[in-house]
Amino acid sequence: MQVGELERMIIFFMINLPQNKTGNKKIHIEQTTYKGTNKLLNEARIGLDEALTSKNLILVGDGQWKPRWGTAYYGASLSDTIDGAAEYVKSDGTTEIIAIAGGVAYKSTDGGAWSSISGATFTADVQCYFMQITGYLYIANGTDSLARYNGTVLSTYNSINAPTGLSGVKSSTLSAGSTIYYAQVTALNEIGETTGSTEASCAVNEARDAWTSGDKITWSWTALSNAQRYQLYISDEEGDETLLTSTTAASFVDDGSLELNPYVIPPEDNTTSAPKFKSMCVSGNRIWATNNDDDMYKVYFSGTGQFIGVFSDFYGGGWINLEKGGREIPQAVVHYQSGQGEGRLTTLCKTPEGKGAVWQIQITSATVGSTTFSVPSAQKVVGSFGTESLLGVVQTTNDIMFPNRRGWFNLGPRQNYFGILRTEEISAKIRPYWNSLEGSKIPGICSYFYDAKVFISVPTSTAGNTRIIILDTERGCWIVEWTIGAKQFFESTDTNGDTHLLYVPLTGTKLIKIAENIQGDLGVAFTTDYTSGRYPLDKLWKEFARVDKVFIKLGAPRGVLNFEVSGSEKRGGFRGITSATISPEYSLSGFGYDPMGSVQLGDSAGTVSLFSDSADIRYVAVRKKLRDVQFRLTTSTIDSDYVLLGIILEGRPLKVNSPRAWKAV
């Protein structure tokens, strides 16, 4: 054999020699920060920085998973299921919690005993809504009369009836003729105005503008003991009366000298008890309200200054119909801004398919004769989405956010769109989860902005809001899900200056507190589950690698933690590969915790402090040929805690033939 042939054979052999299966090159896959939950992509497409499952977890630091906050009862029991609660700030700056249960209003200070509040009752099992302004806490439920609490008692907007007995008598200088004047009279109290009385008429021989001295019609009616004044409307056409005058007497002499105000007509609704709405807010120094089941297209507004809370147009209030008879029905009002940054009353509407819309309303003043009145005008935000979840609307640092059947949306200005408001969905990464929610219970979704996070309680069954998901606005990601549910969130600050995040449970007679320093849910352990996606070990996802070890770094771990590694083997497919139980050691300390010999430091039981390693590193041996890998960290004991500081996979690439099971037949 010639030397040249031998060299060629050696080169050929070396080229085709099977590669060293262990090789010298190593694989290191490391993940130390995380970007929330991804329910949109298949688990094989999720990167290691996102979680397939993040059950009962929260993100801390610059993006590390940790078991969520716990819950505990706050305050004493109430008499019945709670239909709503809110904080009330009294005139001296102290606070109370006001709650409605079984139709009765109660108050409590610092979570102490509840005492009932007299003056009004409510229909039981109907959600109540709250808003404080001018020293009053307004309470509405859309069923009962609007009530307000002044720190001592409740009062309601007491309705008065329209006046009766209206008649018109012409002067002796006028005779009966073919010119007929028609009239209606309304009564006003400190809140609003009644509807018009039964129409009366008086026939004369000359029109008002031709009357001379002595010509007149005296209109009179039966006085009402609880009316502060009356408004008289007249017209020369039946059913077309407009405002002539306002008077405190039960009669008025019309001598033809006053001009009619064609812009003010008798109200269609009696506002002396305020409309029965649900949603309310303060915008432009007015109370705005909507969601009246009996008049579903109206948005109401009160007067300003001393007339805040008064909805009659006589006091600067009024209403506007948003596309009456259309598909968009107002659900919630909130103070926000226009695209130019000016304050605007913003109304969110629903539509049958769930898209909805957003309208903005502003008020201008007009004066006719001696009467000045408010003129509302509305403008629709083009291409906008709305909501049907009244308690789901939340204001963050810059935007308004809200749910609907298609996802979680926000309203706000957008870069490169100067002067324009836009709505956009920001729930794309959890869209399959959102689409699985119980559609009939979407209107009951509630949310709250706290600690730069939006807590959203959502319905996963016909029972209602049984879960909480979180939009972390600092890290721009979703956390899905917590296995607790609420029908309303609110905050309360006690006399010590401590602020508590509280919620009203679906059932039960106690408020519940959510806090970072509470273990378990109402004293019972909850399970946690971090599961990653299935991450390929090579850019070419068909390739295999020998995985030697997986390291996990935990911050201050406590309790019992279970760590699992799964992967796809060449034979056997995807399965659990190895698992380990991590039971970290920690120490207890605290002055006064126990006697030390014959000496005890302090005269109380003291406080126990737990100390564990702030960077506890563990590993599991794998020693398997894998194509992809998945990590899972779970806990189930009440004392379990940790911060997932990172995971490192260590291995070496392999060159192996494809499994026979892959071959398509």
C-alpha cells in the first residue's frame, strides 16, 4: 500500500470516526431572572425566563419567584354575608371601616367590634358601591335610594311627589278665546326636581306678547310641605312646555313680561331622591354617576360647590343619554384625561359581544335670560373598547385599566399618537386563560392597584371570583394564579398609620387581609408550583445532550421544598427524570424567647426570628441523555418560603442518531 493511500484512509477514518460523546465542550444553561407567566405559547415554546405555571407565587427583586402573600381574617364577624365595604375618613382625620351586611350598615375602628349605623337600610345580597366627597360617604347599589354617611348617621335622598291641583285663571282684562296656554309645575327639594304635574290649560283671546297692562294668567297649585320651591313651565302647544320661572310660593302671576327658556323642559325623571345608579366618581368638582337599570343609557352629573350631590338641572346638575337605543350601554364612570391631558369624565360602556366603548363628557355653561344651566357634550374615543365589570375598572399611575370578555385592556395616550387616547389589550400572554373564564360572571370581576401591581379577581367557575391574577406593572408581566378570590378590594389605614390591603370574600362574615408577613390562607397551608417550559438543550431542538447536574440557588429557604427535573430521553419520551426534597436548616433567636439558665432577658415571650442562608445552593444529579428539560419547584407546608435566585444546568453536547420512534411511517 502506498503512503498516499494510507494517509487518505487515515484522514477518511478520522472524519467518519464517531465523535467523543462526552466531548470537551460543556453546556451551561442559566436562568436568574423571570418575566412572569406565559399561557399563550405551547410549553415547548416558552423560554426559561417565563413560567408555564406560577401557582400561588409572586415576583420580587429584579424578577425572582417567591411564595405569595398570605391571608388572615381582619376584624370581628358581621351579622351576615358582606355586600361591600370601604374606608371612611372622618372630619378629625381618623378612619372607620364601613360595611354593609344583611341590609344593615356597620362601622368599626382598627378592626374592632362592629356597631350598626341608623338612618337607612339596604337590600341584602346586593353589591354596594362607595365614594367619599364633602365629608359624606355615598353608598349606592342601584336598587335602594342613594344614602350618605356623615360620620354619625345615614341619611337618604327622600323623594317628594309632583305638585297637584294646578289651574290657571285669566284676568278680567282677558276673555276666553282660541289662544290656549298649557302649564306644568314641578317641585324642588335640596336634592332635585320632580316630574311635571298633570297638565293644566287656560284659554285667552290674545297671545302673551300682545298683552297690555292688567292682562295676566294666575297659575296656582297645592303647596307641598317638603318642597323648597317650584318651577313653572308653560307653552302655547300641548305637551311642549318650557321654563317660565322659579318661585317659593304655590302660585305665580304671569303678566307676559318674562321670556321662556326654551332649553329647560320638565324633567323626565324625579330626581328629588337622586337616580338609582351604581357607578359614581368625582370629576370636575361634580359627582358623576351611571348604571341605572331603569334608565340604562343615562350618565348623571350633580351641581358643583354647595350643590355637589344634587342632580337637578336647577342646581347645576343634569344628565346626558349616550346613543339612547344603541348597542353601547354605560357601565362605569371614572375621572381621567383627554388626549391633551385635560381632566375628563370618562364613561366605559358594554356591548353584547363584550367589546364595549369609551366616551368622554365635558360640561359647558349657557345662560338664557336670567337662567344659567349646564350643557353636557359627549365624544366617543374612536376604536375604543369598554367593560361590563364595574368593580374591575382601576386607575394605575398613568392609565385606566379594565377587563372585558376579550381580555384585559388599558386606556391612555400612546407614543407617536399625540393628543389621541387609545385602548389596547395587554393580556395577550394569558389569553387562553382569560378565554376560559366563566362568561356569565365576567361582570363581577374586581381589581385593585396596590404595590405597583394590579390585583384582579376573576371567575373560573359559576361560583364567581375564585382566583386572583396579577399584572405586575413594574416588571411588565402577568402572574397566574392565586387560589383565593374576592368580590371587592379596598385599603384601610388604622390609627397607628398602618395601611392594610383588605378584601370582601365571596361568602363569610369577616373581612380578609392580604399581607406579605402572613403564612398560609386563614391559618391553612396553600401549595405553590413553579413550572418552567420545556427548554431545548440545543439551538437545533432535535439534538441531545448529556445532562450531568442541575443546580438551584434559593434565597432564605424554609420548610419543605420539592425540586423536580423532567426531560425528553432518546428512549421513553418526556418524563420525570429526578427529584429531590430540600429541607433547609434554619435557626431561631429572639430576646425573651426562653429563659437562659436562671436568667431571662425580658419579661415577655419575645419574638422569634428565623435565619437561613440567603444563597442556599443545592444540586441534583441527572446523568441522562436529554433533548429538552423542564424544572418544577413546589411547596405544600405552611412554613415554606424561598426566593428562586436561579437555576443552572450543566452538561455536554452529544452527537447521536435520531430515535427510531421519530421516523414517520
